[in-house]
Amino acid sequence: MIVGIIGTIIFGAIVGILARLVLPGKQNISTLMTVVLGILGALVGYWIWGAPKDDGSIDWLRWITSVIVAAVFVVIYERISSRRGITR
């Protein structure tokens, strides 16, 4: 259970960082929010493509989808937080 949670956090951080890298310009969000949005993007990306494969290979479509979804979440978060004047 703990290993799964830690793995999800690490995967979410990687997806969040990749999402911020593919977006142009500087994203003014915290590291914690990057991880949270990365985890959400990873979960939604995996949900879009269905249950994970058990053949041990890397499913690149899931990774790419997760990064795209996380990038969309970063853009949405930035737009909402900039309208409300949330300090980051």
C-alpha cells in the first residue's frame, strides 16, 4: 500500500514536470501543485486508456496522454488562479 502511494507520487511528479516542460513560457505554480496536477493527469490518462497492461512493457500512449492531460490541468489551474489573484 505504502509503495503504491509513493510510486503514484513519484509518477505524478514526473508527469507534472513533463507537462510543464511541454508548455511554452514559465508556469508560475508551486512544486506541490505540479505533483498534484501530475497525479491527476496520470490518473485521468490511465482512465482514458483503460486498465494497465500486464505484459511488463511501457505503454507510451498512456504516458503521452497523462502528460497532455496534466498540461491541460496546469493551464486551467493557472487561468483560474490568475483570475482569483491566488499567490503561488
